[in-house]
Amino acid sequence: MTGVASATGITSSSASRRSSSCSFIPNQNILSQPHPPSLLPIPFRLFRPLVARMDGCGGSTLFPLHRCKTIHLVRHAQGIHNVEGDKNYKAYMSPEYYDAHLTQLGWQQVDNLRKHVHACELLKKVELVITSPLLRTMQTAVGVFGGEGYTDRMDVIPLMAANAGNSNRPAISSLNCPPIIAVELCREHLGVHPCDKRRSVSEYQYLFPAIDFSLIESDEDLLWKANIRETQQELAERGRQFFNWLWTRKEKEIAIVTHSGFLFHTLKEFGNDCNPSMRKEICKHFANCELRSLVLVDNSMIGSDSSTTNYPGKIPPGPDASDV
């Protein structure tokens, strides 16, 4: 998609789409617990089916740990556009839903997911939160993963200012929480729908002072077009770019707060050679404020990280006792 590739500095080619880059495996430890229903140029590639086949039989498979990341995918909580849009799709065309913010029910969903990530101690594990730069996703990201009990201190800026985006919520602290960065590649379906058009970065920085917007190249939204809707294939390709970009990050456990369309059209590219139940786990539509944990596998060694736990042995060097 020319517009997104140009704005993010990421390029693609038809030849690169034919080779493999990474796969997903559901993280069963997390899924088994109850829960509420400057970018770098990297070529993207289609994903190889996950399950390794040996002698025609499916089963377990192994990957080096340092070739994997654990990602926690979150769809934003209920936005004002969802209320009518879920009843009548044409409602998404309404200008009144421009950069839609969360409803009060949506904030209740955020509070419930926040309790869950604390109860299962997920918040202690997440090293980075990536959010789409739209009101509803940033409100969800800071509400779920932000700090507790903000107080007006000169040395601590809030993640979210009080009442940001008509939230009727107090300011949210940036203390004792993972860093949160905004990334354009994981935005919702681009174009036509006003709810998917973002505000200027300058305005967002006032509302969300501690979110890092440094990876967004333009202050105004250059990706959203009033009369051009991104195709489903273009959206899926953007999703592949995003997941390949994750391999440029050093963090191994990352939460990503994004959108239903982005998740569905990206994830449906995965699991074609999996057990049907596993593919369903990966590809099914997300409910508002649903969290789903997966393991992302670097099949083509895009990332350059070395293992932090592997040990070469024979240190100090010398013959083993069995060799004497």
C-alpha cells in the first residue's frame, strides 16, 4: 500500500510476499486464565504455516527461545462508534464519530481487563505497550497498563490528562508501568470512516503526555483518505509489516492495543496448517477489550538477538572425563 509504505519508511515487493517470516502459537498459560470477552525499512513476507510435519504427522514442534516473542493482543474497549455501528454498518460513516472515544461501558471494560492483568501478574511481565494512535486505543492502553494513583508531581508526567477524550476520568499515572509507544502500522482500516481518522500528534501529546509519539513521522494524519478505503489485502500486508517490525525491538514480551479489523485481517493469514481448533483460537474476531496471548516465531531469522540463556559448555576448555 503506497500511502502507508511511504509514510512509515517501510517498503515491500511482490517477490518478498512469497517467502516466510514468522508464525504464531497460542500462549496456553495465559489463554487458560479467565479474561474479559523513525520505523525501520523491513521487507514483509507471507507467513509459513505453524505446525511442523514429520513423516506426514502433525504434533509438537520446537523453536529456539530467542527466536520467539510473547505478544498480548488487545482490542480497544467499546467506542461511541461501536454502539450504533454494530447495529448498522453505515453508522461508521457519521462525522460525529471522528476519532471515536470510549463509552462509559467501554471504561468499565477497561477496568475489568486492568483487574485481570494485575490478578494474573501479566503487568509485571510486559516490557512494552504498543498502541494505535487513536483516542479509543490510547485510552484503553493507559487504562489497562498505566500506573496507579496519579498525583500532581513536577517530576512525573501523567500518561493521560484528566478527562482526556471526554472520559470523565482522573489523570492516569506513568509511574511503575511499562513504556507506551504509538505506532501507525497497527491502526484500524484506513480511509472513509471518520472514526478511524486520527487527530494531530500535537493534540495527542497534550492529552497523553507520557505516551511516546516519536515513531510517528507527521503531525497531521497523512494516511487516512476521505474517498479511498484501504483494501483488506492492503490491511493484511500492513499487519505483516507490523509483526516483522516487532523483530527490531529488543523487548520479548509486548502488549499491543489495536483494532478489530486490523487483528482479523492480519491474523487470518496464520494457522492454515494448524489443527482447526488452534486456527480458530488465532483467527476469530476479537470482542471489545478482549486480550489474547500468542507466541510470535521468527522463522526466517529477521531478528538479530542472541540467546541470553544458552550456554556454550566446555568452559574452561579441555577434555571431558569420558574422553580421558
